[in-house]
Amino acid sequence: MSRAAAILPFVFTAVVSVIAVAAGPGLRWLSMLAAAPSLAAARHGPRTVVAFGVFSIVLGVLLGERSGSPSVAFQAPVLSGVAVVTVVSAWLSALRQRRERELVAVRSVAEAAQEAILAPVPEEVGPLRLSVHYTAAATEATVGGDLYGVVQTPYGPRALVADVRGKGLQAVSTAALVLGVFREAAYDEPDLLRVVQRMEHSLRRNLEGDDFVTAVLTGFPCPGQLQIVNCGHVLPLLVHRRTVCALEPSSPVPPLGLLDLADAEPTLDTVDFAPGDRLLLYTDGVTEARDDTGTFFPLDEQLQKHCADPFDSTLDVLHEELLQHNGGRLDDDAALLLIERPGV
């Protein structure tokens, strides 16, 4: 709460006192003193609320006598109302404080979960530079159904960006499962396709109903080579010689969790990744963001505009333009992972 909310009960009590004195005999204004402990409950603890209540009652007695009211007994109905409001407000204040403590604890757990699920990406992995930007659509959330991961392995750096169908705790649970399998399999398996197979087998055992996960995995087994396996995910964008192109899979397949429904197997595509090239992996929360006219965010065009920008600032600029395009608030989780092979 702001500082203004903290001092509001003091200001209100002073204003009521001035009005009560100026209005002359009568009790009609004194009943408003009950608002002071009510206002205090929004910001202060139970003891302060009770102090405001007692002060309001004493002030009511003094103002009643000053205005010519016959006796305290005559004022009793009004002052009793102030006392009742004080007791209720103190109870609500205690309840508010308890829930605030619970919220702090929940946020601490959420931050720990984010650290466990979406571990910070280092600025450099092997010969590559990395930059990431993640925004959860849910208010106050720090992690959602979009996920990313980067690991250094005996077979070179490997990266994953994926999008879990759905939202809420179930999506977060699935995201944690996907990342856990990826981090282990990416380190163990020489073949990137084997990593995908292990992720698919794990999801097939654990997903419920028609849930699925779109995913794109990349590997950098040697300098100048980029491997990609795309399972129903939005197309990665490659920046080569300041030109942006989308990397289409040679054989499109469904998302993870649904591969057993397809006739085709995932394929491993290999492209050149020269010094100075950049690769942008992202989720559909970016490209499906719309402006007031229903126009989707043109990520490829915006990346083209900024492909020569300093690496460290590129994602910040893109994310700011995304928010401007969508009116300042995203309707879906959005993850951006930018990878660069520095020029020689």
C-alpha cells in the first residue's frame, strides 16, 4: 500500500473532527468516526486499528460534550457502533496480515520453482553467446507453460524451446518434466533424435488426455554446424548476413506426445551456422500476439530491423515492441531465446 493509504485514517479523523465542531450541536457527524479504524485495517496491524478505535471513541465523547450533547449515555448508540466497527476491523486486519504472510511464502516457493524449472541461461556456452527473455501471461506468475533450456554436453551445446498445451499448474508440471528429461538425455545421447525419442516416451507415459508439447531442439556439434529437430513448433528464425529466414523442417511432424499418431518420424536437419549468424527460438505467444486490428506481431520483420543491433539489447527491443503491439499485456506466455556465433 502507498504512504497515502497509511496516513489516510489520520487525515479522515481530523476532517471529521473539524466538521463536527463546525456543525454545532448534534451527533450526526460523530458516527463517521467509525470509518477511521476501517481505513486503518487496510494498511495497519490489529493493534493500530484498536488504537484508532479507542481514539475515535474518546474523540467522540469530547466532541459530543463540546457540541452540547447531554451525556455519554446519550452518545452511547453512536460510540457503540464505533466500538463494533473497531473490533471487526481489527479482526480483518489480522486476517489480512496472515494472508499477506502466506502470499510471501507462496511467492518464495514460486521463485524457487522458477529457478528449478527455468534455470538462468549463462551468457556464453561453449563458442556461443546466449540471451533469453521470458514473460508469463498470468498475473503475478513467474513461470508458465512455455519453457527453454540450454546445456553444454560432450556433443556440443544443445538448446530447447517448447510450449506446453494449456495453462496453470498442470502446464507447469509438464514443463518441469520436459526440461528434466531434456537436460538428462541431451547430456547422455550422442544423437539429437534420441533425445527427442526419450522426451516422447516420457511424455507418452505422463501426459493426460489430448495434452501435447510443441518443441524445437537444436544442437551445435561443431563450429559452423547447426542441427535442428522441430516437433510441431513455430519455425526458428536464422539471421545470416543480416537476412532473416525461417527454418522449415524437411519433414513436419506433430508435437511431442502425439508422435505415435503420425506416419513420419522426426528428422534431423543440418544448416550452416557461420560466424556472426544468429538463431532466434521462440514460442507462439510472441507471433500470435495481436494489436487492436487483429494483426499478428510480425516477428520476422521486426527481427530484420534489428538484426544488426548489439546482441545484448536485441531481445529487450523486440520484447518492448511486442508489448507495444499488444497493448502492454500478453494473452499468452512468451519465450525468446537468441543464440549467436560471434564473428571472428
